[in-house]
Amino acid sequence: MGKVPDTGLVIVDTTLRDGEQTAGVVFSNQEKLRIARMLDEIGVNQIEAGIPIMGGKELDAIKGICGLGLKASIIGWNRAVIKDIEASLSCGCDAVAISVSTSDIHIKHKLKTTPGAVLDMMIKATEFAKKHVDYISVNAEDASRSDMNYLVEFATEAKKAGANRLRYCDTIGILDPFLTFDRIKTLRERANIDIEMHTHNDFGMATANALAGVKAGARFIGVTVNGLGERAGNAALEEVIMALKYLEETDLGFVTERFVELSEYVSRASGRILPPWKAIVGSNMFAHESGIHVDGALKNPKTYEVFRPEEVGLERQIVIGKHSGTASIKAKFREYGRELTSEQADKILKHVRSLAVDMKRSLFDKELIYIYKDLYGTEKEVELLSDGNMPRLNIHD
């Protein structure tokens, strides 16, 4: 199988292919190479580098990635067309993905052919690829709307022709985890072929469906950084890895401490904002404002945090605003080097809540200092000093 593990779960990242197919997203060749290196360094097993048959700079980028000497397998995406596969081979890809639609609606209206012709097309392309490359993924596009009997036949014939796995594509994101489990379990039992989950997020269930597929016996998971991809995107790399680790107790050994670095780089390269509320890597993941939450997190972070912020490259933040409590105020001023009494904290909190409502947001550090100064600094000089990355309140009597 070459670089693709024979056992265990395998992560297939398609940021450089499906991720770049996000409407309006284009990566430069330099960005593509940088992203490929970062994916390899954090532990991705296989990188879908792009579509070689596009030619031009796309072909150059894929050749460049193949020439990096990465640990990860490099797979090129192809239609079930011989010239597409030849383009992947010319780049130096050690694996090829052969994609063709399997649903009636796609076969009739998109391909304008018959189910039998699709089988013949796939078999011919797979047999050709097998003469030149060791690893083949046959992709069943729109598998989630395909007839199960036909899909079993498709998968069985793909395996006979030399395919190593079937990519089960929930192309328009219509599955739920329960249906996913049943479908993948049935397909694994009847076709006896390795399955890759390729899930889309149209109904917000891409990650859940990917994990449901794993529970049902799928061994490969297709992901993208930040969940980039067509329409609402794909299952997010960072979500899948951390969910496997903490919800399924399956640690794949990824360098998760670099997740934020990777997500921020891909965000900038794609021109797509990384939302503060983004699961796993969003800046709000470890930002606490509610008084009850802050009090609990300060006493024991595990009360409101499943894993440490440092594990994905974030830091814990105490946000001061309308919903803060006195414990938050005391903790925040402790960061400034000032220990408040309960009476002081309570008095400051009343002003904080009033100002937060008027401003319709949480408060900045300097605004907290100004409140302190107004209340307690009448004859004192209050200044905000820099102590590394930690602001510090210095009070001169």
C-alpha cells in the first residue's frame, strides 16, 4: 500500500482540492506548498493535492508538492478518464482518486448516460490506473442518494478492478448520523471494501456523519482545514481529530498544538474569516464571560473545558462584560497585579455591567482601568504597563 497505512484510521485532507473549490477561493502555488508541508508536519496521512488535468499552475503546484519528499501520501483527483489519470501520474502522485457519479439523478441529468455505462467507465479507468500506481480510491459521487444495490455492485466491481477503497460521498450533505451508520455498515458488510467518509456540511452534520461512518466500519476520513469546501463545506480536520481523541478515545497522534497556526494560515490564504465561535480553533473556545463559568473555570478548568487551550494553540481568556461576576473582576485585576477586595470588585462590577449595556459589548482592558481610576484613583497616578504579553496595573501613592 506504500505510504497509506494498512490498519487504523487514516486522515485524508482535501483542503487543496475540495477546500479550494469553495466559491471564490484560490490558493497561490506558494500557499499550496506551505499548506501541504503544514498538513504533513501535523500528521495527515494522505493529502489530496488538486486536479492535475487542469494543467497550468495547478499541475506545477501538484508536481511541487510531490517533490517535497513528505511522509504523507499524495493523491491526485481525477474523473474516470484515462487522460486525467495520466496527468496525475505525470505529477508523481503515489495514489489516484477516480471519481464518478453513482446516483440516478446524476447519471441521468449530469452524465446523461446509464448505470451500466458508469460501471464500465469506472472499471476501465481503475484497471488502467492499477497498471501504474499502487493505491486507488474510487469515489462514488452522490453516494448518499444512490441505490444501495447499485452502490454495492459499484464497490464490488471497483475492488475487482484494483481499487483499494471506496470514497462514500455525501455530496450534498443530506445524511444524518443514524442513517450514515446504517448505510456504511450495510456497504461494509456487502461489499467488503475499505470506505472513506467524504461528508459535506449543508445541514451542519459533516463531522458527526464522518464519525458515524467510522463507528460503522469506515477507516478513512476526508477532511479540510476549517471545514472549507463546496457550499457549506466539509468535515473540519481540527474537529474530527479532537472529537476522535476526546469523544471516541482515539488519539491519532496529531500535533494538535499547531491547529490554530494552521487554521489561521488557511484562513488568510483562502480569504475566509476564521469565526471566533469556530469549534476547536475559534478565539471564543476558551473565552469566558459568564460569572458562573469564570468562577468554575478558575477553580478547575475542567468544569467548563474538555481540553486545555494550549493543546490546540489557544489561550484561556477572561472576558469582562455584562454577564461577569466578582470572581471575574478579581481575576482580571490580578492579571494587572492588583488584588481587589470583595467590596471593590462588587463596586467595579456594577459600573462594568452598566457600561457594557451602553456599549453593547464586553470591555477592553483600558476601560476597566479607567473605571478603577474613576473610583479609586482620584489622587493616584494609574498607568497600564506592559509586562511581556500581560498588562499590569501600577499604582503610585
